Amino acid sequence: MFAKSEMSSRLKDLEKHLKREHPVLSEVVQGFRVLDTVCRRMGYFHREESYATRTSWWPLISILGLYSSGKSSFINHFLNYRLQATGNQAVDEKFTVICYTNEKDVRVLPGLALDADPRFPVFKISQAIEEVAAGEGERVDAYLQLKTCPSDRLRSKILIDSPGFDADAQRTSTLKITDHIIDISDLVLVFFDARHPESGSMRDTLEHLVKRTLNRRDSNKFIYILNQIDATAREDNTDEVFASWQRALAQSGLTAGTCHALFLPEAAIPIEDPGLRARLESKRDASLKDIFRRIEQVGVERAYRIVGILEQTVKTVDQEIRPLLGRFIRNWRRRVLLPETIIAAIGLAAFFGLTIWAGYWEGWRLNLPLWDRLPWGHYTRPGLVALLILGAGYLHFRLRNWAARRTIAGMLKKIDNTDLHPNYTRAFQRNSRWYRSLFFKQPAGWNKRTGQKLAQILDDANGYIQKLNDMYTNPSGRAQEAAPTVLSDTRSAEGNTDIG
Ligand SMILES: Nc1nc2c(ncn2[C@@H]2O[C@H](COP(=O)(O)OP(=O)(O)O)[C@@H](O)[C@H]2O)c(=O)[nH]1
Ligand SMILES: [Mg+2]
């Protein structure tokens, strides 16, 4: 019965991993754990449910784009680590989920390993593949791999490198996975190739992206990158190429996001003309700086958001779940007591009415006919009383059950989020178990200390925010990067233009 649940070891893994790369967040896990316990006591969670796993702990930055546009080269450059294979052929057919490790070496794990991983966005990806590749569990390995890398740049974030977007060769499953990745990403870098600024595959890519970006609230999470602009050096027409590329983006219907032009120093062909080189290099540096800042920033935002989720969850438990359970208890109590009162009243009225009408009362004495004929023995009186109690008790408990079922059904109808129905059903049932009195004020599992625990979590949350502020604000003068500014969507003016 007290065997360790899978969830508890999962949370341990999560905590262990966070300790290495983001100690503040690893403390936040503890807050979620306390909330989990509270919810489990109330019957709202079963053993394997947890608020911690409903949160995605790492911001997801996905790198999409055309074949050979330099996605993998960019990742290597960002990580300052030769992690991904690069080349003009399609070197990587798989999506590669890249996350931090403090081990010295890179490890490559098959897609299936992601299933057991506490980093949940990834977990959801493999689920999505399952849906696309209809139950072929092993197929996950064909689409997805996990790489761990010791680059410090990777702390508190997850990158996803993707196979190129290529017109016809694209299998629907790859496209579906791409869509899913776009959905769950916090930042999406879309790479284009300045060598072929208006190719067919570019049009396909755009068309596909447009579908995903229209009407999104988070469409500003897209950054469009025209890579390999060193290729424009020969004809010295960088600005034209950049402008016509931007036009193509706008014409295809992309209305939000940021554009950048760059090239990757490690891969670029040398630029002869020193003046041109200086110009392109400064454009590139501005772009890279801006992109890197955006990447850093999603990590910062995510950290604050998680603490926000913790606080929000405390409020949900205290101001939503608990009151609903309280309402259940009250409704249920009314559904039991009202009929019982009426039945009792009618019963008594009928009894007295009939006996009075029949003239069985002599003053305060009731003379029931046949009463004296009962075989009175030692146990007759207690026997009669017991029978009466048993009968009443039986009816009472039947009524309690019936009322509980009716109340549960009625209340579920008012809870719009059907995903929560099993949770509420379980918690309601816990409150209507046979040994629970009808007269409790607080839901099962809730006591004085529970409130204190929740208050403590909120207190701790303030402490976490403080620590994040200390972490992300630099007291020695870089005041403009203080937390509040970091939280808003800042965009640099240099080297990029917003579309539209
Ligand atoms: N000239 C030039 N070549 C690049 C640049 N970035 C990447 N490459 C080369 O383009 C090829 C494809 O790069 P890769 O990163 O594998 O592209 P991916 O398919 O998008 O991952 C490789 O041979 C890279 O060396 C760049 O900025 N300029
Ligand atoms: Mg690649």
C-alpha cells in the first residue's frame, strides 16, 4: 500500500534535473508537491496525478525551416558545441530534442526514452506521434531522438532541431509533428536560405506556416531568419534579397513575428571585400544578439510563469475546488435531510392522526390493539427498537447514496471542463462515503493545517519571485534588464524589422 508511486519518482527526477540547472525552480517543485498532497487527501487527485506534471517546466525553442538552411549549424553556433551533424544533404531525418546535462559527454537516447522523461513537453510530442503513427509505439524512434549536451547556453530550456521542411518528400506524420511542436513551443525560429530566397519549398513552407500562425494569439513567438546571406556577397545585393524575402513573407500572409538576416561564421564562405564584410558581419552580430536574447528571455519568462502557476493553483484549490466540494456537501445534505424530514413529519402525523381518530389514546396512554398479545419476552422491546433502527438506517443510507449520485450528476453538469469530471467525482464520492457525517463543514481531507499549508506556499512563492529577481537582475548597473521589463515582449530595433 505504501509502495512508492511512479509519480513520486518522476517528481524526484524532475527535482534532480532542476537542481542542476535551475535551483530556484527545483524549490518550486516542493510547492506543487504539497498541493498534490492536499488534492490527494481530498480525493481530487489519485496517486499518479500531480500539478507538477501539468506544468511544462522548460521553455521550448524549436528550430524549423528549409532543408540545408543552416538549422543545425545555428544550433551548434548557439550552443558553442558541435552537437548536430550538418551538411548539404539531408543529414538528419529526425526531430532532435536537445536538453542540458552536467555530464561531460553528449548522450543520445531513442525517442522512446522521452516517454519516461519528466520533461513534459517532450512527453506530449511522443504522444502526438503516437496519434499520427497510429499505435506504432516503436515508430517514435524513427521520428524522434533525445540528445543531452553540456553547453551552459542550454540551461533551463529545451531546443528542438527538425528535419527540413521539404515539399513533396514530406510525410504527413512529419508535418503533423511539426505542427504539434509549433503549438507547444514558446519560441519558433524559422530558417530560410538566402541562396534560394524564393524556391518552391520556401513557398510550401510559408503556406504551411501561415496556416499555423493565422489567428494565433502567440504569433509573435515566430522569428523568421534568412540565413546564409554571405551568399549574397558576391553580387553585393544583400538588401535586395532581404527585402524581396520579406515581401514574400508578407505576401504569403504572415503578419506577425520578427525578421532577421544572418550567416553563421563557422560555415560561411569568406567575404573578400573588407567593407562589405564589415557591413554583413555587423548585421549578423546584431541579428544573433537579438535572437539569443529572445531565447534567453523565454527562459526567464517561463521561470516567472511557473511561480505564477503555483500561486494560481493555490487559489484554484482554495477558491474553486474547496468551495465546490463544500457546495456538494450542502446540496447533498439538503437532498437527504429534506425528504427525511418530510417523511418523518408525514409518518408522525399519520400515526397520531390515525391513532387519535381510532380512539386508541386514553389521555397520555396509547392502547394499541394486539399490543398486549405480542409474545412479550426479555428481548422483545430491544428487538423492536433494533428493528426500527435497522429499518430507518437502511432507508437513510439508501437515501444518502441516491442523493449523492443525484448531486454529483447535477454538479458535474455545471463544470464545463470535462477533463476535471473524474477528479470532482472522486472527491465528491469521498465526501459521501457511508461513514462521513452529513454535517461536516469542510470537505474530507481538509483541516486547519491545510489552510496554513496553502498560505505557506504563497509565502514561499513570494520568496521564489525574490530569488528570480536576484538571479535575473544585475545590481551592478544593468537595470534595464530587470525582471519586469524582461517579462514584457521586448524587441530590439537593430537589425530586424517587423513584418507589416
Ligand atoms: N555559406 C554558408 N553556409 C552555411 C551557413 N549556414 C549553414 N551553412 C551550410 O549549409 C549546409 C547545411 O547546413 P545545416 O546546418 O546542416 O542545415 P539544416 O539542414 O537546416 O540543418 C552545411 O553544409 C552548412 O555548412 C551560412 O550561414 N553560410
Ligand atoms: Mg539539420
